[in-house]
Amino acid sequence: MAELFGFYCARNAGFDSFLYQVGDDNSVTDQVIGVTDGLNTGFQAYKSFGDLVEPCYAIKAVTSVTCNGITTQNPVFNPWGYTGLSGGPGFIFLPSVYPAGHQITATFSYYYPCRFDADSCDFEEFGQGLYKVNQLTFTSIK
């Protein structure tokens, strides 16, 4: 309970975000993330789930990136909250510009950026060494 309470307080309740890894929804393999245009090297990471395609803003690690089936060397990515590279969080960068029309795929793992829903929560000790919290919810943010 102390660990949960400490984590909640360290986020200033609902003020600050945190990264959450879902057990069975945390990586993609050979996901199409774009097509080269001959000018740009950065591509937003995406994940597909059936017909749903959504951006991944909190990349944990990039295992491989391919351009027309050929693995590129040393891809770089923007993790959550990092703005040192152009494109923003969740962008994967090729090491150089490629001619237009090449499909880019990536294999990577990701987190969900989240925030607690409430600005306050009742942590209660109801017996010696026994604690409870009735409800503590959080939501994925974009």
C-alpha cells in the first residue's frame, strides 16, 4: 500500500502522467509506419488492432526498422516526453533520407501514457497493517 500511495503522491495525483505497460498489448512486429517521400527521415509509430490504427506516443524500445524489406542500421526514436528530435514523441527516424515510395516497417515495444482520473483519493488504514483504497482509476492520454 505504501508503494501505491507513494506512486500516486509522486504524480501529484492527477497532475502528472506515468507510463503503463499492458501485459498483452505492448509491442508490434513489422508494423507499417509510413512510406518515404524522399525528404523526411521521421515517421510516427503506429499500432494496428483489427481495423483500428492508432499512434504510439511512448515507445519503449525499437528492435528493427526496415525500408522496402531491408533492415536499416541504428534507428533512433523519440520516447515519451522527449522533444530533442523533430516530430515529437513516438517518432522513429531512419539513419538517412530514402527515395520516395519505399514502405517503412518497424518492430517496437511501447507503453501507454496515463494519468490518474482524480485529484484526491482516500487511502484508509482499517486495521493494524491493513489498508484499502475503494477506487483508484486512470486513463490513457494522447
